[in-house]
Amino acid sequence: MPFTVLDVQAMPRGERSRTRKVHDAFFRGLKASRPDAHIIAKDLAHHHDSLPAFDEWDVEAKFEVMYGEGKLDEVGARRWNALTALTDELHAANLVVVSAPMWNFGIPWFLKRWLDAVVQGRLTFEYVNGGYQGLLKGRSAVVLTSRDGDYRPGSPFASYDYHLPYLRMILGFMGLDPIHAVAAEPMVAGGPEAAARGLETAIAEAEKLGRSL
């Protein structure tokens, strides 16, 4: 079986994106060490309309499966199958890569929409003996990002970071471990020279990480 990578992209700026530069460096490294890797790209920024809306019918289908008898009508079955198709992609992957810049101290909304679809009881986690247990164990994850400010531990704005800590938590909640991260920062707050250094450092770190996995 080939080494399968689920490449989850939340980068709306295309080739101008600083996060994409970090993303591309990571995959250069990965392809150098695993030339036969099977990479499945999910462009959430440009294809978010294909994700479940998580409206009344999606929620009803979820509740029937989780808390009811699992008896779904035609609409419910279609909605539930759309969710399971997304979680099947996670189960089929050896590595999950999430590339997303920080927006307003958190993650882009279309990435949150995908997470709300795939973080599902009985599909990616279960409740066992009074606690939660992720169902994606045996898989690792990588988070690649860029942030305009400096949110590293010990920095004045570290407490504003609802981005990397959240992604580490929610990916780990589904059982992914270890979770690696490379962040290009600060991209604006430190001025042009600091931004250039931060991006160059992150690109080098991302490529090295890709070669190591």
C-alpha cells in the first residue's frame, strides 16, 4: 500500500500565499523522501461549497446515528453518507497535513466547516469509560501556517493564539499523534526584514520536516 497523505488546504490566495510557500516546501521534502507517496489534495478555500452545510438535516442524521436507533430516511442516509465519505479520507491516510494561515487569531471559517463535518462520534472519536477516545490512532499530522504577528510561547501576544493550540487539540482529539507544526511568523508586525527571515526559516524547517516523515 502506498504512503497516503491527505493534504488539507485552507489557503485562498493561491501562489501569493505565504502559507503556501511553507506548504510547498514541506511537500518538496516529502516527495524527496517518499517519491511514491499518494497525495490527496482538498482545497477547502475554493471548494468549500461541496462540504456538508451542517443544517437541520445533517444534525438530525447525526443525532439519529449517535443517540437514536440509526434508522435514517432517504435524505438522512444521503446526508450521513456525505459525512462518512469525508471521514473515510482520514481513515485512509497515513499522514494528515493541514495548511492554514491565522485569521483573527483563529482558523479560516472553511477549515472550521470541514472540521465540524469530520469530528464525528463513531466515525473519528468515541466515548469510552467516561472519556473520549480518538479513532485515528496510528496516523500523524502536520500543521503549516503563517501569522502576521509573533504568537510563539513567551511572546507578548502568545495568549491571543487560538490557532495552533486549537488545531493541535482537535486533531489530537481524533487520535492523530504526533502533531508537528511549522509557522512563519511574524509576517507583518516585525517589519519586512523580520518577515523575510521568518518565512525563510519556516520554509527550511518545513522542507526538513517533510524529508523526515
